[in-house]
Amino acid sequence: MSVTLSNLHPPRGSRHRKVRVGRGIGSKLGKTSGAGNKGQKSRKGYSQRPGFEGGQMPLHRRMPKRGFHNPFGRDYAVVNLEALNAFAAGDVVTPDTLRERGLVRHATRPVKILGDGELKAALTVRAQAFSRSAEQKIASAGGKVERLS
């Protein structure tokens, strides 16, 4: 059977009547309109705040709070010096080249170079942050450190 304008119809079950509550006893949703009898949840304007557990001590208050969260702290995508040995001597290493090689996962985080491992080639390394040991090892390998803003 071909589809023409005369026999177009939506898929079965995709269209159904909107439930009209409070429209008589024959509708299954008359009188209390499906809200049950009395109580807080049956009143108009009721809305439960997120995390409310019916008066029981909510989970976010039962869990212990520990430590300190620095609201101004920055999350860096970190790369160890050892990983920079993948580049040839004289290369310029930037956050973009690190992302292309799969050494940095997070596309939006600033990059920080850490001093774990030994650097074998003289590289120009551009990143947002460096550890002190990373700076020293890059310089001792004959490379240059350039901070990005």
C-alpha cells in the first residue's frame, strides 16, 4: 500500500488525548483529581523542595563533611615531563599540540607541566603553569619555558 494524502496517519500510540482531571466521576479522575484524600500533597501549590525526605534527616545532612574546598582553586590538565620525550628536539610544545597527541584529555582546562621524569630533548614548552622542578629540568636540558596567560 502506498502512502498518499488520503491515507496519511500518525504512528499508532503516538497521539493520545490530554488527561482532563476533575471532570466528573465517569472520568476516573473526578472529585480529588488523582491527588488522594487530604494531606500536604493533595493541596494546591504543593511542591517538594529537592532533597526533602518527608521529614527524615536528608542524605545531604546525614553525610559527614570533611576538608576544605577552595572556591578560587584552578583545575589543571597535568602533563609530566616524561611525556614530552615524544616530541623531537627543537619542537615547540603548546597545549594544542599536547591535545592533538592525546597527552591532555580536557579540552578547556589550562595545562600545567609537572617535573616527573627526565627530559631528553631541548624543547620550547608553552603552558599556563609549570612546577619549579619542571622549569629547572627543561632549562637544564637546553629548552625554554614560556608561560601563557
